[in-house]
Amino acid sequence: MQLDASELKSARDRLARVQGQIGGIIKMLDEGRDCTELLNQLSAASTALSRAGLTIISTGMRACANNPAGDAERVALEKAFMSLA
């Protein structure tokens, strides 16, 4: 299933921020930063990554709703959604 890129802009932007956060976390590890600081950043990156995934899945679910022949795709998206829960 192809998704409209304009509908996925927020997910892409969020993923770009996660990419920056991960780079920052790696730098923090290299610098020997405090464990609590690292955990806070890891939690933030994990939450942002989950939200990006949910955005992508919800976009796909809306596309499936507009395509009655997309039952198999809908089931696959529902499984992906549940894996994020």
C-alpha cells in the first residue's frame, strides 16, 4: 500500500527529531553522562518513535477504509498497531 507523502509529513518530521535524539544519546554515552539523563532521553526518543509509528499506521488505516478491497492490508496494519501497544 502506498501512502500519501503529504499525509506522512508529521511522522517524517518526528522521525527526523528521533534521529537527532539518538545521536545525542550516543554522544551522552560517549561522554559518560549520568544514567538518569540517559534514561530521560531514551524515554523521550522511544515515545516519539512510537507516536511516529502510530501516525503511519493511522494514515494506512484511513487509506484502507477508503478501499474496501484492502482487508488484508487492514489486518496487517491492525497487527502492527497492536505490536506498538
